[in-house]
Amino acid sequence: MPAVPVVPTVPTVPCADPLGEPFLRTRFALPARPATFLRRQRLVDHLDQALGTPLTLVNGAAGAGKTLLAADWAAGLRSPVAWLTVEAGDRRPGVFWAYVLQSLRACGAPASDAVGVPVDASGVGRGLPAALAAELSARDRPVVLVLDEYDCMTAPEVTEQLAFVLRHAGRGLRLVLVTRTEPLLPLHRYRAAGELTEIRAAELAFTPEEAAALLELHGLSLPVDAARALVDRTRGWAAGLRLSALAARESADPELYLKEFEADRSTVADFLLAEVLKGRTPEAQDLLLRVSVLKRFCPGLADALTLRTDAAPLLAGLHRENAFVEHLGHSWYQLHPLFGEILRAHLRVRLPGVEPELHRRAARWLRRSGFLPEALAHGAAADDWDFAAGALVDDLAIGRLFTGLRSDDLAQLFSPMGPEARSPAADLVRAARDLSRYDLDHGRAHLRHAEERLADDALGPADDTSRPAADAPGPAAARLSCALLEALAARLTGCPPQVEEAAEAADELRRQVPAHLLDEHPELTALLLTHLGSARLWAGRFEDARAVLTTVAGTPGGASTVLLREESMGHLALLDYLNGWLDRAERKALAALSEAERAGPLRPSGPGPGFGLGSGSGISSGSGPGSGIERLVLAAVAVDRHELGRAQALLDEAARLPSATRDPVTAAGRALVTARLLLARGKARAAVEAADPAVSTAVASPWAASHEKLVASAAHLAEGRPDSAAEVLRGISGDQPVCAVEAAALQLAAGRPRDAVDLLDGIRAEGPTGPAVAVGAALVRARVAEEAGDTVTARRLVAQALLDARRERLRRPFLGAGAWIRPLLATAPSRALAEGWLTPGPPRHGEQSRRGEPPRHAGPSRRGERLRRGEPLRPEPLPSLLVAPELSGREHDVLERLARMMSTEEIAADLYLSVNTVKTHLKSVYRKLAVNRRGEAVRRARELRLL
């Protein structure tokens, strides 16, 4: 099994994160220390121990002085210091590692191009952390990486990847976590090994002497005893001391004020409201209260909330005065979180009822300025669902509910939307939400409502305020969204004509919307084409399906279309399999899995890319990435190669995916593979039951119905009813070459050679057919010739079938052919063609002596004797020396890493397994490959095309 590639990287230095947003430089800069900052040497000395331990933890409550302490210490270091302020958005692994790599560049210790950069925010492959760790471990001087506000990081996957880098970077990395909460890292292991430096809340607390010194910096002189009392009341909390000092400076009796100061939350709130706002102009106070509803703001946005034009000088002044307004760069600001929280509470008291209106104003400004996600969030916060839905549809972004990085966020955002939203766009969002849950009845009902309301081109209240008139697509955007959802609903109900009709309507509507919107949302066109390709595949129009699916597979657009590319490649793999191209199908299925790896372990829920194909909000442990259809194709290929254990494992993996069975193509594919596997195991009756896809469709699929008939016919033959077997095959024609050759073989086995030959003569391929068709047809004609006494022709046809099948390792047609083929396989030319992949071949030089076996010439093989005597071929996998053994998924993972020259310990770390577990897998691999050493295992695996 080929190694799973890492998430694709870009060799150049990026200017934006995987979401396409520019890097915020302030997140990489050491926070500035104010003039009143007090350097506490005892903490600096303790932090110096961080240079001798891999991990350092600075853990304390908000306002404990953690960030300024770490920044002051880092500023004095000679080693390069990479600083990164973590945000909630970094929970997406791709975003987090993109910012980590950017922080290394900012400090002058950039990673090489070999490490690359993530292009998908939702995940990174194993290769990036491994490459980064390897480069860090080779450094002469360690890099100090400080992750400030690490409590924002709650993603276990990121923590595991960070632990991996830390573990393998050796002395090249010193990691400092500044956090309010306990990180998910295994701290007890670092602590037990003496590899952890810890500074916690008790140590961060100010001592009375330090509190007195801090007050001195604020121009206040306080005896140590009075400072001790203040420390007792504030428990040494840095923010409380600073706030109390700021307030005391303006008091007539600072010492008395400090004695009476209470450090509970309400007191701090009272202080901030009464003292920080006190002295500000009414305009500044009004601005601070109104922008408190925003996570970030710029002067233009602030003006939209205040309905004035003075935000720029006010914000600049507030920032200069350290009035809890932080500058983010590029004219953007944010409030200190605690200050913002208190301001929001005060806003509701001072200006009751104004908060929804502020959210509405913010939503419209953000929409006009092109910040759609934030506009939607504020529209939802204002309960202005008609605006939010209208903005989503007007931007042609409704496809983001099915694919891309924010599908789960969008679904959650619109989940509270109630019946009060009555615009066509709101109905479209409801329809998308229902269809994502496979609720076709409600989804189509909402679609009908939207179409009725669009009759008079009404888009709801968002159209005239959400974007400039020149950019507004008008009702065409909503109608295009309708076409997308109609195509989805028709696909799920198995109605290709309706999908075609929706696709034609969409083609016309795309000409009526601004081209730049289509460019910004490539997922919309890719979704439509994916629905169309799947519907054409269901209808048996293979070449038409291939044309549109190939277009999707080559669609640009990065993360927004990665899952659609995966699904299209999975469908293309199924097309190749249905046309008899096993090797091509396998390659495309593996390529689809590689594309899925780019999407990472977090995938959109509902029928987005792969809807009905197994996509979901997560992948169950051990199942790996991908939608499921590619695994079904790989399982089908494994059945035809008589690798039954591998086929079952792949089916089990596909079943573990959080999949639905409402998509007809996938349901039929699953039924086809399961039934063929059961037939190969001799379970005919169970195969008949499994062959039914159990989905209700408006139009029957010719290939799905034909494969179901083939299984039923084979079951009749197995149970001794040849006439019934032949009767079932009525209706199978030469339009489906793979089905036709299998039906011909069944007709021949039922004693109807003329019908078998007629089927072969009537094959009409839509495109070039693969080796499976040629092999099947040759074997049918060979049997006809043999039964007619033309042994020469029969041998020639069997030899040709062996040549065609050997390249594909196609074993099932021979193993299931019956007794007639055994003497033909025993002839010298056929035996030579079959050796090593269908029948045992001669051992390699020196292999006999190692196994203690006699030389080949000492006597004929037992299997050769059985063939010459006409005894049955073994129906199970052939000896592992010459035929690829069936390895488990974990054994494949271990073997792939063995080929990369990884040590046992490195393999264990990379797969998150114990060393003993890896050793157990290695022993199993050695046994199955009949080798004793690592190098021999890799060579043998490559010979058998396992790598």
C-alpha cells in the first residue's frame, strides 16, 4: 500500500494563513512593557531554567502578569525567540502550524522549504511536524518558542502534534507555554524526568515588597505593612494591584484608598467603569461602550456604530494612553478582554436595548467591506436572520454549508433561525440545512417556498444594504442557489433528468452573476458538477460522467474544493472499475485518499463533498481520511485479486466512517462489493441479500441493476438451478461490457454457450474497456472452444487471458472458472505465465537452502501435480512468498515507515503507538513476507507491489 503523502505544502514564504487572511504581525511581536512594569528578578531567574528543560509552563489566572513576565525575560535572551500569541482560530491545525512557522521566520530562525507550509486550515499531515522536528533537532542553537495565551488552544490534535515536535526536536527547541489553564500535554512525564520548568499562580503572586515597588513606579509610596495588607486582599493579583494603583493615584488619600480597596470582580468592574471612563469625553465613552460588542474594530466600523466620524483620532488616543485598547495592526484594534466584558455589561445598563441595533449596524458595514463571516455572525447576534441568510446567498456562499472550512460553523450559526425569517434566502438556508440532514421532504418544501417567493425577485431586506449596487447579483444568486439545491435533492433521490435540468438552469444563471463572485466561490460550480457527474454515473452514462468529474478533480480553489476533488476522484475510480480497469481504479482511489489527507481529520458534517459517502464532522479512530467511496473501490479491486481479507478490512473501514446510505451511487457500490466478497467466500444466499442497495430512487441504474442480477444468477448456479440462473440474466446487454462478460460466463456455466457468445458479440463499449473485460471474454471463448474440441484455440485464449490478467493481478476469473480450465493452466506456456501471481513459482536463489527445502529439480511441486491431475485450485490466497500477503492497515502503516528508514521508536511516535505494539506488528509483517530482516522486508514488499 503506497505511503500516504503529507498535506501539500508551498515552497515559498506565504503572506496569508490557510484561510486566506493575512498574518497579523502583532501576534509575533513581543508585547511592549509599560513604563510602570516591574521586573521581578526571582521570576526571571526561574525562567532562565527554561533554557535547560524542553518544556516551561507559566500558568496563572488572567491578569496575573504572565505575558509581561515572559516577554521581559525573552527580550534578554541571546537565543532566537519565536513569539506567538495563540487565538481561538488556531484550534484548526493548519492555521496553528502556519502561524508557528511564521513566528519562526519572524525571529530569524525560519524552517526550510522542505518543511513547507499548510494550505488547509482544518488539518496537516504527519509530515510537517516530523520535518519541523528534524530541522530543529539539527540546530546548533536552540529556538525558544513562546506560545502566549495557550489556554485558547483546546484542540487535542494540535496538542498531540506539538508534543510530537517537542519530543523529537531534542535540544533544538525550548517550548514556553503561557496559559490560564492546564494544557493537555503529559506534564507528569516531563515532571518525573526533570524536564519541566513550572511557574504557577502562587509564584506569580506579588510579594508585599514587590507590591510596594510596583506602587512606587506608579508614584505611590506605601509602607511594606500596608502593601502586605493590600497583597492579602488582592492575593497578589497583578491586575488588581495595578488597577488599585491607578485608582489610588487620583485619590486624595492613596493609602486609605488602598486599604479600602476590594479585589472582587464587581469592585474591579466599578473601578474600570468609574475610573478608566472618568475623564474621557462623552464621545470616547460612547465609542468604547458601542465597540464592546465587537471582537475587533477599525475606525470605519466604529463610526458605523456611533454614527459619527471621529473614531480614528479617538482610538489612536485611547491606544496611546493604554486605555485597554490594543492595536492589532493595519488600523484594527481590540479591547482588553476583561475591559470589553465589563463594558458590554455596562452597555446593557446605560443603553438598554441598543445591543441588537449595534450588531445590525456592524453586520451591514462588515458585509459592505467584504468581511462575510463576521457579517453573518453579527447578523445572527442581532437575530436578523433575513439579513444573514440574504448575505450568504447574495455572496454565492451557500455552498460553504456543504464544503470548505466553515461548514460546521455556518450550520451552528443558522441553527437558531426560526420561522420569523421569511425571505427566499432564509428558505434556501433552511433547505440546505434539511438536505444536509437528508431530510428530503422538508428540504424540497423549503425549496418550493423559496422559488415561489423569488417569482417577484424578492431577496429580502439584505440586498440594498449588504453590498454596493454594482456588485449585487440580484435574484440570480438566489436562483443559482436554488439550482444547486435542486441538483442535490435530485441526486439524493436518484433522478438524473432533474439533475440535468438543474445543471442547465445553473449554466444560464452563472452568466447573470458577477464573475468575481464565482471566482471567489469555486466550490459552488464544483458542487454542481459533482452532483451532475454522480447522476450521470448512476444513469450509466459513464463517459459523460467522466468528463464533468475530471473537471472537478482539476478544480483549483484550495481548501474550499479539496473534499470535492476527493469525491470526484473516488467516483472516477469507480468508473474505471466498472469499465474493467482495476489498476487505474486503484490508483485513482489512492489518489482520492491522498486528497482526503489534505482535508485533515476534521471534515464538514452532512452531505457536502461525499454527502452520503461517509463525510462527517470527524473520522473515527483508525478509519483514516476519505469519504468512503474510494475504500469501496479498493475493496472491489481486492476481491477481484482474491485478497479477501484486505477487501473485508477496507469494507470495515468504510463502515466505520460516519456515513449515510442515502446517496444512490455509494449505496450501490457498497452493495456490489459486499455481494462479490460474499460470493467469493461461497456465501451465495447472503450475497443475494447484500446485493440490494436498499435505496429508493426515481430512476433505476442500469449497472447497479445488472450487478444485482449477476449476483442472483450466481446464487442460482451455486444452488443447482441453471435455468433460473439464465433467466435472471435477461436484460443484461452489451452496453455494459463488464456485466456482459460476467453474464456470458454465467450463461456458459448454465449450459447456454450460444447465449454466452451472443452476449460477447453484442458488447458495445462507450469508451475503451479494461483488462477485466478482455480477460473475462477470453476465458468464455476459451471454454466454448474447449467444449467444441478446439484445444489449440482454447490454450491460446487462456494464455492471452493470463497475459492481460497478470498486469492487473486479476485472479478471480481463473479461481472461479471451474474444472475445465485446470488442464489448460497445467500446460507449459500457461504455467509459465501463471507462476508467481496465480500459481506458485520457483523460489529465489538461496531461498530453498534457508528454508531447508530440496531444489526445484528434485521433483514436481504438489500444486503442479494437482493441476496436471485436474484437481481444484486453492480458492484462498496463494503462498506469501510469491503472492502479496494480506496485511492489516496498521501493518501497512508500519511497513511504509520501515521503508523510510525510521527506527522502531520513531515509528511508534509517528503512529502514536507503544514500541512493543510496533514490534508486534513488525514480527507479523516479517512472518507474512517470510523474511527475517528489515531490508529484506522492504525489498520483498516492493517486489510484491505492497509499497
